[in-house]
Amino acid sequence: MKKIGILFGQENTFPQAFVDRVNEKQSEFPAEFVSIDRVEQGVATDYAVIIDRISQDVPFYKAFLKNAALTGTAVVNNPFWWAADEKFFNNALAVKLGVPVPKTILLPSKHRPDDTNHNSFRNLKPMDWDAIFNDIGFPAFMKPHSGGGWKSVYKVDNPEQMFRAYEDTGQLVMLYQEAIDFTDYFRCYCIGGKDIRIMPYEPRNPFHLRYAAEMQTTGDAGKKLLATMTDYILKLNHGLGYDFNTVEFAVRDGIPIAIDFCNPAPDADINSVGQANFDWVVEAAANMAIERAKRVQTGKDNLTWGTFVRSSANGTDLTASAKTEKTAKAKSVELAEPAELEKQAEAAAEQKLSKAAKEPKATGEAKPKKTKK
């Protein structure tokens, strides 16, 4: 009997809720935490579907998932595409798909990679910083071209700040990107390429209050904005081929600008996204996993490939493929209710404060803890 599995790390709330919900909904494909023993090349796993939440941090898991995909498992998200994907390419593809993104320049690493010297960069011309600053403007953001979790992200207001920050980036290849002065901000789940939840989000709030934001645009303008974001969400996720992703939009002058849409293991913890969003993502992920398990065909590739890869393989025009995909409608689109989220955020904050008050106060200077994946 083939199973549905979830592969994860430090998460505590979503994996168990996902397994429980899949098992409540059906019994044909029992759901469980993925169990890995012996990994032999070309040998299939017991899983029809694996939801991957951790391989970006564990190379062994990534290799295991590629082998599982080769032998017929539907891995969510596609481990081959995820390994090749990065934020600069995402932005470039968005431009081709007609989705607005911030103006962005790719910067070479400030320090040379290991085992290279000046001869390794004979093809690289000196950077024209004045032209870059004139094009991108200030304030601006600098962040790794491939990464996430707000690691090594800098906001700079002038060239001096930019150069100081650039010096600290070491061997990281960076994006230099215009800052968007926004009136609305949204974080949007897209699961299975068709189920969408649009969540008003305020990245400038404390973490536990970010999902308590309200949508400022109302009436016909609000409806138009939601429709436009839905269109862009479908274009991006179909283009990239992600089954489980989030897309973030900053709205400037009524136009949603895609800020971040390479989140194939997006936050789904109940303590940060709130009960309503958590319930939605658990249900949508369970439905998607069950549907995928039923579609799995023995001896075939059961991965999702985006229009970029498919158009390349078929020798067709990317924009033509995107127009074909656009005809596919979202199965469900929901707008999160900010009032309910605000109550949940306040309750979570009170619980956190109560817990902190009960804990004994530490003496002396605490040493930083290492994060375990």
C-alpha cells in the first residue's frame, strides 16, 4: 500500500495536523511522517506523495527526494526544479510573464569564491555604480540572489551604506533592488496551482502581528486588486511549477508588485500564521496530497514541471505557454479576515508574555544558541 508522507525539521504544528487531516479524509493512502532507512539508487520508496519541508537545509534529504522522484514518487515541491531555482531567475521570469517586480540588478560576490583568483574574473567588467544607483535609486534593498528567511538582507539609504553592507556579504551573490513604498501588502498561499488564500500582511509589524493587517483598498478597486493578484499568482506558480508556495505583493499606486515568490517551504506554523490561515493551509495541503496520490502512475515522472521547463522541452514560446496556462482558473480564492487574525495575534502575544513571566530569569550573559535544522 502506497502512503503519503511529510518530510520536515523543527516544525511542530503543521506536520502533525497535515497527517491527521489526510487520514481523517481517506484511508486509501495512509499519511505519516517520512521514515528513511536505507537509500539505494533506483529503488522506489513506499510513498506515492512526499511533502518536502526541509531538504533546502539538508543535502542528504535532497538526494533522497531526487531518487524517490526518479522512481515515481510525486515530491512536493519538485526537488530538481527547487535545486536549480533562485530569486534572480524568478524575477527575470516574472518580467517575461508580465508580472510587475521591483527593478533589480545582480551583483557579483564582494569576495572571490574559494579556489579562484583575479584571472577567474577576466570576463567581468568594473561595476558602473553611478549608473546602478541612478537606475535603482534609494532607499534600496540588498539580499542574496538565492536564499530566504531574511538572512543577509540590508536596507540602504545612500551609497556609503550600500558599500559598507556589500563588504559584509562575503562570497554571497547579491541582488540590489529598489524599495517599494507600498500602501497594501499581501502574502498569498497557492497550493496545487489552484487553491489561493490572500492574506493582508504587514512586514513592518512585530512578527506575531504581521497577519493582523487590514486591506486598505475597498470597493471596485479592491475587487480589481484581488483579481489582478489572483492572475499574477497563477502565472507565477504555473510558470515556476510550484505546488506549495507563497507569493508576496507590495501594492504601489494600485499595482501589485511581486516581491518574493520563491517560498517552496513557506511558514505554516499556527503560532505565526494564526488559526484561520493554519486551518486553511492544512485542508488545502491535505486535498492536494490526496489528489496527487490518486494521479500517480507507476513507471512515470509524477513531478510538476512549470511552463518555463515544458516550453523549453517542447520548443514552444514561453509567453504562448503562459497564455494557455492563464485560461486555467483558480479553484478557490479566499481573503483572510483581518479582524479574526488580530484577535488570534493578540491572544498569542498574551500567551507568550504569560509564559515568559513564569520562566525563571537568567543571570549573566547568555551565549547564542546554534539553530538545529
